[in-house]
Amino acid sequence: MIDVNQRPAAAGETRRRGALSFAGVTVAGLAATAVLASVSPEEPGHYPTCPFLAVSDLYCPGCGSLRAVHALTRGDLATAWDRNPLAVLLLPVVLVAWVAWGLRLLGRRAWHPTRIPAPWIWALLGVVLAYWVARNVPGWTWLSPA
């Protein structure tokens, strides 16, 4: 139910919440990257297995992403690509969105993800689904997270 007596948030309060959200995402991302840099996903027992892989014995689009990020923290682009090429291709997009978020919080004009045209979003979904299917085609081991 909507409370008609509730006042809208002040601009300063909204800005503060945005800054706290940005700081929280930044700290969480840096902490997760630090853990991945120091604890190898190649060693069993440190990270849970992919639930989709455990149930279906098929690779999901994210399978191998932890190992790909671990390799990237070591500067090993070739191994990262072998583990999950889609993650390697999409990681720069995520970083650009993060930088744009920070720039907007600082009051600068920057790209906003809500400005992505709908056909592009549908195309990305199509790419992810095609990648999901392709990496499970027998004989296409070049797309499996080895």
C-alpha cells in the first residue's frame, strides 16, 4: 500500500544513498577479486561448484568465470579466454558501466545502461543463449571451461 503522507527523498539523501551503493559495490568487487587472486579456483574445495553443472552435467554460460577472473588477475589473458571467452568479452562492459556510474555520482554526464536500445538487450540475450548451447555441443571442447 502506498503511504500518501510519505515525503519524497531529498536530493542530498538520494545522492548519499547512491554513493553508499557505489562504495558497497566497489568494496565487494575489490574484495571478491582479491579473494580470486589469492585463492585459485583450480584447487578443489575452495569454491562451490556450479549448481547447474552439478544437476545437469552441462556447462552454463558462467561456468569457468571464476577461473577466468583468477587468470586475469595474474595477467594471463590466454588462460582466461580458455576458461570463459564470454566472461572475458563482457567484463570490460561491466567495468565501463561501473566507471559511468561513478562519473554520474560525481555530477558528470556519462553513459547510462538504461539507454541501451531494447534490440541490443535482446541480441545479448540471444548471444548468451547461443553460447550456452554451443559450449555443450559434443566435440566443441574449445568452448568448455577446460
